[in-house]
Amino acid sequence: MALAAKILLVIASIGLIIVVLLQSGKSAGLSGAIGGGAEQLVGKQKARGMDALLGKLTVVFAVAFMIFAILLGYFLKTGA
């Protein structure tokens, strides 16, 4: 069970890192570089929708990360 929690924690960690890096910041980081070319093709409404989706995915991955970290700590403490 601890192995499954470790694997899911790694997946949640990588997903969280990727989603955070894709979000646009004050300097319009990586998302600005990628979305800039796409914005010319599909318009600005699509870029706002992408930022909203990335925001929701950030919350999902952050909650998953916290849950799996707590579960892994519990499994390692109990020896399961």
C-alpha cells in the first residue's frame, strides 16, 4: 500500500510542477510563450479559458499531493 502511495505522490508532484510552470505569471512565463502563438490563432478568450483550466488543475493536483503525502506518512508510521 505504501508503494502505491509513493507512486501516486510522484505522479501528483510531477503534475503539480507542470501545471504551475504552464500558468502565466506577472512576467507571462512559459504559458505566455506557448499561449502567445496560439492566441493569434484562436483569440484571447481561449487564453483566459486556458488559465482558468490551469488554475483548477493546480487545485486538484495540490489537494492530491497533500492527501497522498498524509497517506504515505500514515503507512510508513504504521508499517503497512
